[in-house]
Amino acid sequence: MNATQPTVIQSNINVPFFWPMQLAADMAEQGLELAARNVKFVEEEILLHDGLKPQLATPHSVRLKLRTLDLCDYSGLAAKGIPTLVDAPYAGHTSMIADYHQGQSLMQTLQENGVGHLFLTDWHSASMDMRDLEVDQYLAELLTCVDDLGGRVNLVGLCQGGWMAAMLAARFPDKVASLVLAGSPIDTYAGSGPLLKMVKDSPMSFYEELVASGDGLMLGKYMLAGWKNMHPKQHYVQDHIDLYEHINDPVWLSKAEAFDSWYENPLDLPGRWYLQVIDQLFKRNLLAKGKYIALGHTLNLKAITCPLYLLAGEKDDITPHEQVFAAEILMSTPRKKIHKRIVPGGHVGLFMGARTLKDTWPEIAAWIVRQTD
């Protein structure tokens, strides 16, 4: 043994997951395949839930660094025309929902289908000094992004990013050339589902206590537990079965690691922002009623007259299609300039699902390009 070997061994003791990996390798060499598989399963479980952090999949630069977000630039070298700004949801999960995995990314799909002048809001997790921020602060920084891009954009709102995009379009209609709303709750009283029922049935004191327990923040771990409890069998049983069955499949594991790096690492939200959204948007539905006040004005969705594309999921129990398609009635866009589409699957599949990215988003990209020309 040379003089440096004890140092190497001591170093390896401190490397996370070193011993499970070594043990699995030794077992495989000895022909103990089942035991090795079990150890690999344990190792991957630890990695998925504690060792992976979400990262945007596609090369990009950061055009602006603001308090609440980074404005990410995905534009091609020869990009021109009206910029397209994808407003990712700020609802607990990172903006990786729009740029999930190589070959399975909304941003890549838009790029590959002609949307060259392309940007994404990458929202920050709230730190303790952000706990008193309100919706207005987030709208103001989204407005800063629009103005920095020339003052007029095609807006693509994903999920909760959709009501924010609709607010901006209602407040400054001349700044929005076209509006895509995908899985976006515009009329939060429409349709039905477990999320709608939970919000209606739970008193505001329940949400206030959650924020208080986070010392003024709505902690991402609380929201993650709530989402999992909507489908407990899937998250607490089936996910583990699926992992065990595919533990020796590197392609499957790569995709599982990408998904879990996003899903298992939620953002913290400002408590004041969160309570404002729950109360004014989901409990009182003020935006749809024309009573929501933002940036000093009462918003009227009828002010929106730009071309409109509405996308909803057939089995979406987070944002039922009725909540998305309500925009057709609540906004003043002429019928001939409204496109509606409902696709198979649930909520997350609208933005990350391989089938929807292949079959639907290229059509939306072409529609955006036509508005830009």
C-alpha cells in the first residue's frame, strides 16, 4: 500500500452513496444479482429524493437577473421579430417544467418549430427577506422583462403563469401581441376536481397557519406533501414499484432522475403572495369577476383582444379544461382569432409529456410564428 492510499480510502468514506455502490458492485461480481439489485434500488431512491437538483435542459444565457426571477434567453443567432416570452408557473415547482429533458422540452420544441426569439421566466425560490412580497411585485418584474424585450411580446402562460400572463395582458393590452394559455386557471370556479374542492373546503385559517409555521413563507415541502396526497397510491406505492422494475434500465432511470429532480425539489413561496392568491384568485375568483386590482387598476379581462390559443388536458384535475376555456367568454378576442384544443392526459403532461410536445406544441409554435409575421 502506498503512502497516499489511506487518504483515498478515508476520502471515499465521506463520499455520499459510495458504500451502497461498492456493495452492489461486489455482490454482482459474486453472482448475487438480486441482492445487488436491491442495493442499487436503495441507492437510486436516495439519489432521486435527496441528491438531484433541478436544472434547465437546454443551453441558454441569462438576459436579466431580477429579485424574483432570471430572464433566460433561448434565442437563435438570427432571431428577429416579436419576442416570445414563456411565463413558467410560480406555484411551487421550478421553471424546469418548460425545459425538462433533452429531447423532451417545451423550449426545445418551440425552438425547433420556428420560434427563434425566445425567452423563459425562471422564478426564484423565496428567501426569508421575500416573505412579504405580493403579486404586484411579481407582475412588475414580469413587466420589466417585457419592456426589456422591446415592450411587446407573444406571451405563453403555463399553468399559474397563465393567470399572471392574463393579468399583464389585461393591464397592458398593447404589450401583448398574442396569448397562449396552457392549463391556466382563468375562472377558478369552473369545473371540478380535488384541488378546487380542497381550496373551497379549507378555511383561510388553514393556509394562514401553514404560512405561520414557515415563518412567513409557504414552504415547498408542504405543497409537495399536498400534491402527493391527491394521488397517494401513485406517489407512495407505484413510483417505488416502477423504480424497482426499471433499476437496470439506464434510459428509464435518466428520465426518472430528471423528473424527480424537478418534482421532489419545490420552491418556497412568499407567504403574503401565497395567501393573496388563495384568497383573491381561488376562493373569491376576483380575476374572472373583473374585481381584481393589480398595479393600481381594476383588471378587466375584456380588455384583451389579441389572438388567443387555449390548451387544456382531458384528465387535468389541477386545472380542469372549463377553467382554461372560460377565457373564450371572459376575454374580447374575436372568435375567429381563438384556437382551442383539448389533449389526452393530465396537467403536467401539457408541458412535459412527450406526446403533447410532439403532436400539439409544434402547431402552437406555428400559430405563434403566424402572429409574429
